Amino acid sequence: MMSEWLIPGLAGASAAAFVYSLITLLFSSERQVRRQLEGLTAYESGQAGHAEPLLMPFVDRVIKPASRSIAATGRLLAPRDYFVRVRQRLVIAGNPYRIEAEQLLALKVIGAAGSAVIVVIAGGIVGAPVGRMALAAAVAGAAGFFGPDIWLQSRMSARRLEIRRTLPDMLDMLTISVEAGMAFDAAVAKIVASRPGALSEEFGRMLQEIQAGISRRDALRALGERTDVPELRTFILAMIQADVFGVSVSNVLRSQSREMRIKRRQFAEEMAQKAPVKIVFPLILCILPATLIVVAGPAIVSVGRAFGLLGG
């Protein structure tokens, strides 16, 4: 008897919470306060938030403290080096949306719980068996838990690919600027100001570290750790060796630029060789069945009518 009322009760509570959140979002006075705060400076809005906490945005007032609480609980259960590895992955991905490791863990927990609850509610509405509903909820919870990891991995791969593609052109511009008489740091600063992108952001951060007092070698090593791109690591190693042994920077840049262009061409050829293998599965699963239906479908219908298997 209790199981018969559990699923409708959960569905009703979820629907009530959704309607309440929608009404609060559309008709509350928070939106009016937010419009007024948009006209203030950052200092004035910060002071207003400290004076009256209810004036702070909903995300800063509720979501972030809740994520910190969930992350504090997960910190006790997660492995010791989990947050270190997640922070490193976030750095390689370029800190998307300025999300932190604790917030990512909270997002995974919320995603797992929310996906499982949604599946349970949907299964209760359609009247699915309890066993299938539990299995579907477990699969949905696993997908919601590992979904942020998959998203982060895709951001890391996309950023690495962008850096690999733009590195040869960046080195060509650096070579031209240095051979024209500019210093290496000045050439990097000029390229950072004129060419947006992930690699320019990392070079700009390297220049900021140098201006803050960090040696060029340490700044270059930190650049390699933040990006984790083999071609960029090769260039950084060559620049460090040139700095140590006193080799001309222009000669190193010229040779590295030539080598990076060769590696980019080899990478393009490698991707072209992988393309036929990647096309096989979409071809078999999607294109080939449709082609067979269009080509062999009329013939099958004609043969079936000839043998009396299909009605005329």
C-alpha cells in the first residue's frame, strides 16, 4: 500500500516544487532588485550585498553555499588526490565558466540524484515495473554522475586541438617579429594583443608571471603544465635550452616553426587516415539500411505479390 502512494507522492511534490520555482522566478521582486543592481558599480553592489544578504543573486545566496556543503561531504568520501587531479584538468580545459573542483563534484552529485529521481517519476507515471524502474534509475544516475566528467574531457580535447592548430602560425609570427629586431617578450606581447585564442591567453598569462617576478624558465614550464600539449612542450624545452646555452632565439624559433608545420601536416594526414575507419559504423548503421530499403524495397514487394505472400 505504501508503494502505491510513494510514486504519486513524489510526482506531486516534484510538480509542486517546479511550479513554485517557476512562479518565484517570474513574479518575485528579486528580478526588479537585480535590474536596479545592474546599474550600480561592482563596489556598490558588493556593499549592498553585505548590508542586505537578500539582495545577492540566488546563485550566490543558495546554490554556491549548497554546493560547498555537498563538496565538503564529498571531500570525506573522495580519494585524497581527487581534487588535485580535477583542478589540473580544469586548468588544462581553460577553467570553463570559472567552475571549481568542489562545484564540479557538487554538480556530479546533483546530476546523479536528479537524473535518478526524474526516471523514477517518469516510470511511476507510465506504470513501469519496479525492477526496470530501479535499473533505469541506476543507469540515469550513473550518466548524471559521469556526465560532467565527459563534458570536461571534451573541453580539454577541444582546447588541446585548438592550441595544436594555432601553434605553427604563432611561431611563424614570433619568428618574423624577433628577426625584425623585437625582443622575445615584446613579440609575444604584440601577438597576444592582436590574436585572440587559447594559446594567446596562455602566452599572456606567461607574460604576467614574468612581470610578477617569475623567471622565464619557470614561466615556460608552467605554460607547458597548464596546456599539456606535446608540441608546445617541445617548443618550451627548446626555448629553455636556448636560454641556458645562449643560443640565438631567432634560430630556435625558425627551426621550431619549421618542425611544427611538419607536425601539423603529419597530424592532418593521420586524421585523414582515421576518417575511413570512423565512417564505417555510421555507414553500416545509418546509411546502408536506408539505401537497402530504397533499392531492394520495391523488389521485395513485387516478389511477395508474385508468390502471394502480400495482398495485391
